[in-house]
Amino acid sequence: MRVGVPREVTPGEKRVPLMADSVKRLAPKKIDVSIERGAGTGSCVSDDEFRAGGATVEDSGDALYASSDVVVRLRLPTVESIARLREGSALVSPLFPLQAQNAPLVRALAERKVTTIAVDMIPRTTVAQMMDVLSSQATIAGYYAVLMAAAALPKFFPMLMTAAGTIAPSRVLILGAGVAGLQAIGTARRLGAVVEAFDVRRVVKEQVESLGARFVEVDSDEDAQTAGGYAKETSEAYKAKQAEAIARHVQKADVVISTALIPGQRAPILVTEDMVKSMRPGSVIVDLAAEQQGNCALTEPGKSIVVHGVNILGELDLPSKVAIHASQMYARNMEKLLLHLCKSDGKDSALHLDPENEITRGCLITHAGDVVHPKVKERL
Ligand code: NAD
């Protein structure tokens, strides 16, 4: 079986979904890898390194698509790139198929008779953790958001006692304590900031505190955790209490890092314009939810703006800023996923899709001309 890695062309994208050492590790399992020339450049992996790992380097995307049984990507496909996939081949890629705007992609994949594995639909369970790209890339985003905030803030993060006086530590407020939020807490603490965090899932209070941050309490018994571990919409009464609590803490913060997402929906607005006005000039908001329109009412996805004296950073490609490690982590996830999806007879390997398997069932979206994921089918 041949796995192909095309060059990602999204502006600013530097990651590559498989690294040269992944190629070496997949070879004994009879999974061969081709890359499009230059695919690893952004992550500092040369074509020669890929060749040394055993990969075939294709000169053009057309040659790569034509020879691949499975194409692996780390950005959503486009309708044009779907047309380049061989009929009957497979695509392993982010797809966010439950979001209405991606329905045309799902239809195009089914029409092309492509077997699609959506990496964002891999169940968030302990057994699937090694394949979980949402977690690995959120870890990077959480880390880098803090570095961006520290660079943009005209203040130190740590407390300093110097001959020129004592500097008070900066105060960082993290909204949403999932994978990215917890990594942001750890990074901000390591830089010496005083950190507070809030999440609608009360279960994370203990994790927040174990990292040395204070959990912001909302005076309510409501818990917004679903059986799947994700957050769900809260009641209007809870939202009002939450807004009051957040407003109090935003006002005192030098930095707000927001990461709050609800799967398949617009990100909740947690920081209103009035809250931004209440912050001291020079303060920073890094909105990691910008990809889903943002947690701050003023965020402009993809842009850094200054409003009411506050820097609001809505960058979209944070994992690419740490491209080598982001690629390394994504590639490890892909190796585990490919090994999970393929079976080898010792001479060759092929996709072996077991519909009874929880992981496969969770992320298999289209197969043999049909949309086979029941929830995705229902939403089309
Ligand atoms: P996410 O990116 O979907 O959301 C980020 C955080 O925002 C979440 O913690 C969520 O509760 C929070 N949030 C949503 N609405 C909010 C609001 N209005 N106000 C404040 N916070 C709000 O989350 P994620 O990081 O992808 O994690 C999702 C779930 O998956 C979590 O339960 C996580 O523990 C779980 N998970 C499990 C594993 C595993 O292996 N068991 C691995 C990764 C993630």
C-alpha cells in the first residue's frame, strides 16, 4: 500500500503530516510512502532526508495523487484537491464533517468514491489518544499562545525583585481548560505569571489547581460536561452568572487566553466589548477560538488588532509556528492511525475497515460512494 503526502499549499502552513522517521517505521508494516517534492521544507525536513528514510519523492502533485492508495493531509481538502484523488483511494485528513459549510466536501468525497477518514472525528478516548491530532495540535497552540502573549505584553510575566524595584507578576486568565487551556496554564506558570482559569466543566477544577492556577468559580450547580467529555450549551441563568464572574476577572487580567469551543458550533462569546474596555491599555487577548469566530466579540480571525488599547490576537495557524514539533506529533498520530486502519499479510498491506471498531466507526465518513457516518449523513 502506498501512502502519499502532498505539499500543503495553505498560506502560512509549514507542517508536514509524516516525517522521515515515520517512513522508516511504516516500511516493515508494508506501508510505503511518497511525498511531493518540498513537502517537508517548512518543517526543515529535506527531500533527501525523506529519501534516506525510504520515501519516494514525486516531482508533481499529479504524480503523487495518481500513485497513492491513501493520501494523508493536515489541512481540510478543497473540492479541487478531491477531484485529484484516485477513485477508490482513501483520504486521511481533517474534515469537520458536522459543520454545515463542509457538507459540499463530504458530498464530493462520496461522489468520488473515496474512503474518507476524518482525523477530527477520532473518539477522544484513552485508547485513541495516540492518534488524536486535536489533542497534539491543541497542546502546541496552548503553549504558543502564551509565548505570543508574553511577547506582545509590555510587561514581565514573573515577579522580579531587582535593585530597580520590585516588579509584580502579570496576571493571566485562561478561558476554557481543555487540552490547549491546560497547556497554556502550565506554560504561563512556568514563565512566572499568576494564573486563573475558568471552564464550564467543573471536573477540570482539580486539573487547573494541580497546575498551580486558581479556578474561577461560578455560583451554580450546573455542569456542562456531556457523556462524551465535551462541553455543551449552558442555561441562560448560568450564562448570566458566568458573564459576571468572567467580567470581574477579565478586568484584573493583563492577558486573557481563550480556548473555549463547543463541537460543531460557533465558539461561545465570553469576552464582550465592555469587558475589553475594562482592561488596562497594553493588555493582550489571544483568542485560540478564532478558527470558530472567536471567544471575544471583537476578534478578527487571522488578524492582530488593537481595540480600546487592548491587543487582540486572532492568529489561526499557531501549530505551524512550532512546525518541527507540531509535525513530529502529527506524524506520530498518523503512524498509529495508519497501523490501526491497515492489515498486512507480510508482503503488502491494505486498509481493513472494521465497522465494529469504535475508533474506525467514529472517524469513517465516506466509503464506496456513500456517506456512512450516521450523524454526518443526518446533517447533510
Ligand atoms: P475543546 O477544544 O472542545 O474546548 C476547549 C475547552 O473549552 C473545553 O474544556 C470546554 O469545556 C471549554 N468550554 C466550552 N464552552 C465554554 C464556555 N462557555 N466557557 C468556558 N469554557 C468552555 O476541548 P478539548 O481540549 O478538545 O477537550 C474536549 C474533551 O475531550 C475534554 O473532556 C478532554 O478532557 C477530552 N479529551 C480526552 C482525551 C483522552 O484521551 N481521554 C484526550 C483529549 C481530550
